Amino acid sequence: MSLDIPHFELPFFTNLLILLVTARFFGEVFERFKQPAMIGEIIAGVIVGPSLLNLVHRTEEIIVISELGIFLLVILAGLEIDIDDILKSLKGKNIIISICAFFIPLLSGFAIAHLFGLDLMTTVFIGLCVSITALPVSIRILMDLGMINSAVGQKIISVAIFDDVLALTILGVLLNVNGTDMTVATIAKAASISLLKLFVFISVLGTSYYIIKRLINKGDYIESSLDKLLSFFKGKEPLFAIFFAFVLLFSTVTEALGFHFIIGAFFASMLISESLIGKQNLKNIEATTSSLAMGFLAPIFFAGIGLEFNISSITNIGLLISVILVSYFSKIIGGYLGGTFAGLNSKIAMVMGIGLNARGIMELVIANIAYKAGLINNEVFSILVIMGVLTTLTTPLMLKRSFRRLKANAS
């Protein structure tokens, strides 16, 4: 229960100072206990936020800083991932994992919401939030555990990408039909528009990938041209600016199509490789991005998740417990069954299911959009926030144990 402390709105930079210091402190504490820093950073947000001390609140300014943090975090992870490996992981039976890991939780969320007699739109959004995987949170967990470039880590990321794009596509349909007469013709029209947008996004991505592969086949043409361009500038960081202009261009395209900006940022950064721009240029980009992301913006983002946690807004405890339980079991079972059907052994399939369980930012993004659009009420929104926080808090611990067992059995 929240403490009865008067509400004082501190200046923005004071809020930022409190959030950064506490996030870094608790992140360091958790790292010393060999746990992902993000757990401590989220707990820091819970402590200084409305749930306990009520010092810092999730203002519009902090939301902007948080979005910049996740933007850089996703870019940093994308730079470490080979897009060819992702494409390989989605071929053949591996697509079964993505389908099972999305639709089993989706239908389970529908069932729980229907059981509690909620309206159609609320039912759909609960199912959607249960089915999603937080791509940035999964990336951060795998980075903290040093497993981002492992075979199972790559599969977790590829499934998270698939699930997030699919969830955001469905979100686009729901927003398009909001306020309409909900007839079959209206829904079909909205679905057609969203699918067309998805096709455009895939076309842009595919064309960019094809052009880049052709340029790489020409040798160091891009690297030498980039070096000549950089030598022309007198500024110290033109490489960083050029790189971010490229990423922002992709993010702008995805946002214009109705998808979340991190999808574009992630794919854009994956297109940049050592073979394209050179080892030293890539190293410089990674170093600058890592310092800004890990040292400042990412801790603010994860602490911002903790600020959303406010248990006092929940009255329907049965619905809260049911949503949390179905979130855990349906996602883990979905990933496990999908992995098993795809030919993975049971232990790796279980790691897949656990690794897909975190919701975090993507679930919160969808919940926020739905709440602001009036598609869900405050209580359902609060329940979805708590579910996202809990799955984000516990998934690193569960995944770390799963990887440890996997290594023990392999040795």
C-alpha cells in the first residue's frame, strides 16, 4: 500500500537527478550480486515513485528521456546482431515458435477477460498485452547475461521482433476501427489498410537490405566514401550524426506507417555492419552509443517503468491475479510448445518460453495508447502496468537459471 505522503512536484532536473542516482545505485547493487542491473533500476523507480516515497512522477519530460533511452538501447543491441542470422532463424520450422508464442497467450488473455465479463475492446487489449514480448527488455536481459549472440538468444530476439510487429499491426487495426460502427466491412477495411502498411514497411526494409548487400559486394566502397566525407567535416562527431540520421530516417518511416519507432531503429542499426562501414567506424559508433545509453538514458528508462507501479489503483484483485498468472504460463507454454514443434529439445524450448516472458516497454506502450484512446479504463490499465513490471522483474532471474541449467547439461 502506498504511504500517505503529500504530493510535491519537484523541478524536472531534480527529478532527473533523483531518478538517475537511485537507478545507478540499485543497478550497481544488483550487478554486484550477479543479477541484471535493470532489476535494480526498475526497483529504484518503484521506491522513489508514487508507490513508496512519492518523490518522482512519470512526467512528460521523463517520458521523453525514457524514450531516448530505449531508442539508444535498441540501437546498441541492433549493432551487435547480424541480420542474416535473424533471417536464418525465421526459416523453416522456426516460424512455428513465433506463431505459438503469440497466439497461445493472445487466446489465453481473451479467455480470462471474457471470464470476467469485460467488454470486447478491453478483452482484445488484454489479450494483446499478454501476447506481446518486450523486444528492448529481452535485448537488455540477454546483453546483461552475455547471451545475445547465442543461438537461443538470436531465436528469442527474432520471435520478439515477429510478435511485436504483429501486435503493433493489430493495434493499428484496433485504432482504425475505434469509434466506428464495428461492422464487418469497417473492420475488414481497417485490417486491409494495416496490412498494406506492413507490406510497405517490409518492402522498404527488403529494398534497403538488398542495396546494402550489393554495396558490400563492391568491397570497401562505402567505407572509403564515408572516410572521405568525414574528413571534409571540421566537427568531432560527424560519424555519429550521419549514423543517427540514417536510424532516425527508418524510425520516421515506421512511425509514419503506424508502427512503434523502436522497430525502425532496431532494423536500421542491424543493417549497419563492419563489412559496410569498417571496423573502426563501427567501433566508434558503438562506444559513443554505449556510453550515452548505459551511463544515463537506459537507467532512466527502466526506472521509469518502476514509476508506473501503483498498487493502490487496483480493486479487482481476482482479475489482477488471473492476468498475471495467465501472462506467465501462456507465454512460457507458447514458447515451449513452439520450440518443441520446431524440433528444439525440451530444455532449449523452455529457455525460449522463459526468455519471451518479459513485457516491459512494448506492453506499456500499447496499454498507454489504449488508455489514452479510451479503449480501456484506469483499473485495467493499472493491472496491465503491474503485469508488465512483474514479468520484467522476474524474467531475468528465471532466464539466468535456465541458461545455467542448459550449460550444466551441455557440459
